[in-house]
Amino acid sequence: MKLCIIGFGAVGMGVSRVISMKREMLIDKYDLDINVVAVTDRSGAAINPDGLDIGMLIETKENSGKISDYPEYGVSDLSGVQVLEEVDYDLLVEVTPTNIEDGEPARTHMLKAMKASKDVVTSNKGPLSLRFSELIDAANSTNAYFKYEASVGGAMPIINFAHDTLAGNNISSVLGILNGTCNYILSRMANEGSPYLQTLNEAQELGIAETDPTQDVEGIDAACKIVILANSVLNMDVSLKDVQVEGISRITPESIELAKKEGFLIKLIGEASYDNLEVYPRLVREGSPFAVDGTLNVATVKTDLADEVTVVGKGAGSIETASAILSDIISIWKARS
Amino acid sequence: MRLNLVLELLDVPGQLLDALNPIGKLGANIVAVIHQRDVKTERGTVPVHISIEGDEETLKRVLHTIEETDVQIIEVDGVVRKEKITTILIGNIVDQDLKETVNVLNGMDGVRVADLNLKMSDNPEESSSRIIIESDYGRKKALMQNIKEFGKSKGFLVINEV
């Protein structure tokens, strides 16, 4: 299988690491030999129809920060779109940074690949939360496979879990903690009694929160995931503007203390159901499935046959997210062969 | 032993039968049914008074079975069933009139504020209050939505139960 990876940040590098780690297993178990034929980042691309060396890709990116410095096969000033036009590939891994304004350039990359009947795997929430139906329609019109497990909850299985494992069930809602940064901050505030800003600063120093934490702490990231879940699991047709969003920046140590005395914790909970789409701080019972600490993500799926099913897992991280992407690649491979 | 229940039925055909069926099936004896369709609650539902007889185990099973259907049991032996709802409000509740907040909540259908805890912060905008409300059975979801809307109008952050 010839792979084109657009975007070579933490997730893109994670994907290539995982492919190299699992190379023999993939060949033995699935007869799947993955060849990375093109990788792009802001600087340009590295292209080799016979397959790029993954060790060299990572070394190049770590040393110079530019994939275009890849020896012999590096090209500078080549855009993702140009690469998709020129390179012969089977599957696009779209892992450029999430853009929640217009979903670009990821949207264009994905549509271009789908139009050419190429399969697409992504972790990119931007286009999924803004133009979900457009992407699904584009994939369907050319019989391309489109999978995006990594876009919600990182390594925590939820989308394929709802579609495949819970097949036959009617799903009425998905509730969950979908942002690890917020959960880390709220857990620390509950355990230490520390104020919000101090805890946010600490999380930034540890690299858990980004320098500009707005998308995480104001609930926007979780809202994108709620949109994806509503569209893909509940078959709704909604976008980001349909979600009521409130973040965690107004949460105080006093409110957490008051909650604790009644046996509750405050968590940022996303809810996708037919009558409610929201991301809001909510009270959850101590000892309940939602009472997870640290950067963990959790989701409870409510179904008619299986009742409630809860999954927990790591919501972020380069290798963890790559795990979800790899499982999508394998399932497309299985479906194709 | 005998149990007097008040059930709340939707005013649609078949509801009364659905409610009575499990009682007989489980071996309890129906002593009386008072069903007046023209007496309605504020929610448009019809209250039905039912007296049933049976041994303790059977009556327990009956209650359990009715609870699993769409029929609400609102009273058992003259005692109105209540649900406890905890909510936390963050905001300048003292300046925004604490008394009015409690009055508004108490004014909602079937609601009583049972407990209120206030924790002041250095910044009055960030004061927290935990309110525990007792409400009639089955009203929780609607009530939480009402509280959220009320909170929004006052500029409070409302943290409801999941």
C-alpha cells in the first residue's frame, strides 16, 4: 500500500514511527506492506515512488525542522495539493494542524484525494466539524474509504466502536470527557485545591496545555468532537455552530469544594443526543465512570440493546493518536483485499 | 397489605390499561381505581388513584414493574415521591439577589429548595453557591434546563448533574 502523509508534526511523525515499529507484524498478520511514498510539511515534501526511509524522515524533521531537507528526495516549496497531483498513492493520511475557521487546507486535500478515488484517513477535526456531509458525499461518490477514528478521543475507540462493535444497536446519545487538557486542569484543581489560572500555567509548563490554550479550555475542541460524534454516530447533520459551548475558565476552587462535599466532581462534559448538543461543565458522581483523572478521555454510549457502554483511553499523544490512524489503515486494507 | 398509589398517565388511549396490566399479572389485587379524565395536572397528564392489595414482595415487584414503563408513580401511600437535584452556580449571586434566585426556583412547578451553601471568593464575580432542590418525580431533566436558562439570564455559570 502506497501512503501519502500530508502534515508532519507530532501525529504525522507518530504515524510513521508506528508503521516502522509494526512493519513485520503488518506483513505477517495482514499481508500489508506499507510504503510511505510522500511526506509533506510547511517547507515542502519528500517524495520517492519506491518508498521513503522512515528513520531518515524523522531524523531530517528533528534535525532541521524541514522535511524538504530529506537527502536526494527532498523538494522545497511544493504544496500538499501539488504532491497529491503528482504522486501515485493509494491512501492519504491527512494530519495537518486543525483549522476550525474554514477547515483548510485539510478539506481541499481530502476532497482532492477522494475525487481521485483514493482512501483517506485523518485525525483532523477542522473539516469534519465544519463540512462533514460534504466529505462523506465526496467519498461515497467515488467509493473511496474515509475513516477518522483519531479525530475523537485519540486512542480511545469510539467511532468504529459505535459503528462496528455496537452494530445493530440504536444509539440515542454519546456523553463524554473529550478534552484531556481540561480534564487534567479540573483533576488538579480538585486534588490540590489550586486556582484555575495557576493550574493552567502549570499544565502549560508540562506541555499538557498549549501556549494559546483557548480552543481547549473554552470547550471548542470538545465541541468539534461532539459535532463529529453527532454526525457520524447519531447520523445527524450538524456543524460547530449548533453546539452550545461553555469552557472551564470560570470554574473556581470554591465550586469544586462545594461539589466534593456532596460527592460530586466537576468535569467538562460533551453531550451529543437528538435533543441536545452541548459542551458544558457538569457534576459527575465520584466513583462513576466519568470520574477519571488526568488527561484521560471517556465516553458513554447509550444504546437500546446493550444499554450503556463506556470506553476510556488516552485522548492525545503522538503514538496514541497514531494507533487510531493505523487501525483505520488496516481496516481499509482488509476491506479492499 | 394494601398500597395506595397515585399514577400519572398521559391522556392517550390505552395508557390506563398499560398501567393496570402488570398489577394483575404479578398477582396483586386491584381494590379500587379512581380515574377522572377531566382532572388534569399542570403538565396535562391525568392522575389516577389506585389501591392494590398483596404480600409485600408482590407489591414491591409491582412498583418496580410500573417504574420501568412510561407511567410515573407520583405518590405512594400519601407520600409524594421526590427527586434530589444538586446544582452549582458560579457568579455574583449576592449582588444578583440571592432571595430572588431562591424564590424563582421555589416558584417552579413542584420544586422546593432544600439546601443552599454559599462560598464567597475574593472576587465577588466568582462566588459559588451549591443548591440542593427537591422536586416531584420525573421532573429532573426539564428542571435542570429551566435552571440553566434562569442562570444564563443572570449571568451565572450553571453546573448541573450529568
